[in-house]
Amino acid sequence: MNDDRDHLTTILDCVAEGVFTVDRGRRIRFFNKAAEKITGFSAEEAVGRHCRDIFRTPLCGNACTLREVELSGKNITSRAVRILNREGRSVLVSISAASLCDADGTVIGGVETFRDLSAEEDLRKQIEKTYTFHDIVSRHPKMHELFAILPDVAESNVSVLIEGESGTGKELLARAIHNLSPRKDQPFIAVNCGSLPDTLLESELFGYKKGAFTDATRDKPGRFDAAKGGTLLLDEIGDISPALQVRLLRVLQEKTYEPLGGTSAVTADVRILAATNRRLADEVRAGRFREDLYYRLNVLRIELPPLRERRCDIPLLVDHFRRRLNAETGKSVEAVDDSVLDLLMRHSFPGNARELENLMRHAFVLCKEAVIQVAHLPVDFIEAVGRSADVHPLSLEALERRAIRDALRSNGGNRTMTAKQLGIDPSTLYRKMKRYGIS
């Protein structure tokens, strides 16, 4: 029996994961070599002490993992928690736990394994640093080409036209331009031109003087005045009427405007950024938008690609929203199940990143566990994806094969650009193409 115990100890001392056992009183009875390395405590120091004195996690107490598995009768796998090592440094670990029972099925203690996630956390931070630009999250080559020129765009004072579908992040990009510009310490004001009728939008932009109309009982400054010295974003600029287009053209040409009912011009010390979900060049050709105003706004044009054209960003955005919503809600959702990612990767996302964020918010409301499952997604979304694609979950290999083919197609078969889009080395891409029989 002692030989068997010695053999088991030798085996457990060889594994890379920390392993420890406790009795019913939560006092440590076994502590392997990896546990010593991760925590900084030796087995001699740990054995006989209460596990909370060694690990000091937020879970110690009523939320004790070993207590949870004992009460529920269910094992816990891959739960991310933070512990404090002997030096008091926070260490992120992934823990799994189960109860230990005797021959009669009576619980006599518990066993827990834990893996150091520090290296993975450092890698995640590096990825975030690489693929995040002023709250814009992307790994797509087109977006990184945009990231490269944004500081120069921001440094200038020219008007910028941002085009892209609804939900692609046009206002987020406008804020990034403002925050990188010399005007960053002054106001950033956004006006949705499509949400107000013409007369209200005009007074909203330029303000009015007392007596300008029946209800004008006092002077009211407009958004141009509020943005003085800073940046004014005219969102959905394609929706403004021809009459207001004329007024706006004059402001851009002369750098002055008159409030409604005013008699003297006011200097417009603002930088104009315009955004639209339409292609303004098409609106000009159709006669719905003034050509002279278009060229005043379109000194520099930026087009944001829709999410369906940069599917490689979906897992990155999912993790970004997960961490943001954890902070907002106080929850501790640790991951998204692969089956959820599979559904998300199949969806065309007509609402783009905003639609993805709303799906994550819906899932957070329903999720009471550590991992978001398919059941936490809206039923109509699941049904829509099921109607448009095979409902059976894809394997990781099938997902990888599909991602490579989609990336090759979007890059015209260029392997260098495809590897860059996928974030892998060209030699790795070639090897995977050969493996999956992709020409």
C-alpha cells in the first residue's frame, strides 16, 4: 500500500498542473511539486494548513470551490480565479475540483488541480495591445492599414468623411480621431442628423436668439457653439435636406454661421467630421446631395468594412465585450462556449459590431454560470442561423478550414495577405493548406 502511495506521489509530482487534496475540514493532505512552484509554498508548509491560508482567493469562504462540488455533487472544470502566491503577487490560475469519496460513497475530502495562466494572460495582453486602437478592436489587415494612418489624419485639421454600414463603429472612429488630435482637450460633440426634422436640426446646430420664433424666450447656443475649439461629428449626414445642405456649405466655406434670428456672424472654430451609412458619391449622382458640399466634406474619406468581411474579428470582439460586460455587471463570465462561437461565425451580422454587442448583452442577462452557452442567445437568432446554415456544430478543424478558405477568397488567393489576416506565419498557412487539401 505504501509503495502504491509513493508511486502515486511520484506520478503527481511529474505533472505540470498543481494538485492538492483536502480532508472534510478543508485541511491540505497532499501538495505536489507544481503546486509548490505556482504558490511559492513548500509541501511541508502547506500540508496540515487550511487551504484558504495558502490560496487566499476571493472564492474562499461561502463561495469555496470544494464546498460547491460537495454540495452540488458536480465536478468543476477550468474555472479561472486569482490566487495570491507567497510573495503576495496575484496569479491567474485555471482550477478544476471534485469530491473524494470512500467505498460507501461518503465524501471524505476533495481534490483540486490548478494551472498557471500567467503566460496566457501575458499573451492576451499583448494581443489586446496589438489589435486594439483607441477602443477599436480588430486584427483585419484593412483595419490595421487604417490604424497606421489615423495619427496623421488626426493631426491635420481637414474635414473627414467616414462611410460604413450602421453598427460598424463610425462614431468610435470619429472619437479616436478627436482623441489623437490637437483638439483632444476640447469638446467632442456628436449630432445625429437623421433623427431630427429640418427646422429642429437647424436650431440644434446653429442655436437661436431670443424672439427668433414664438417659443424662443431666451438665447440658446447650438452644437457648433458647444463644440467650439473641438470637434463636431455630423452623423448620418446623407439624410439632411437640400436647404440645410446650403447652410452647411456656407459654414464650411466661410467658417462662420448665424444663429436663427441673429444679425451678426459667429466664427465656427470647429473641426468637422461627417459620417454616413450611405455612399455619398451615389447620392451626388442621384441628385440628392450637393456635389460642392460633398467635396468640402470629402477632403479625406475613410470606409469602414462590415463585420461579415472581417470575420476574424468576431472572437476578438466577443472577448472584448465579455470583459467589458463583466466590469459593467459585476459578473464573472469566464468564457464563451465553442458552440456559441460557431453560431456567431456563421452569422452575416447585418447590424455589424453593434448587433454582436447586443447578442452578448442578451446572453449576459440570462447567463448564471461561468460560461455562455447557446441557450443564453436569443431564440430568433439561433433559428435564423439554423435556417441559413447547417445546424450541426463544426469541429475546430472544419472551422479552421473554413476560415482559411474565406480568407484566401477575400484576399484573391494571396497567401501573404491571407496569413497576415489570419495572424499566422505564411509557412504555417502553407502547411495547413496542404493538410486540408486547399489549393
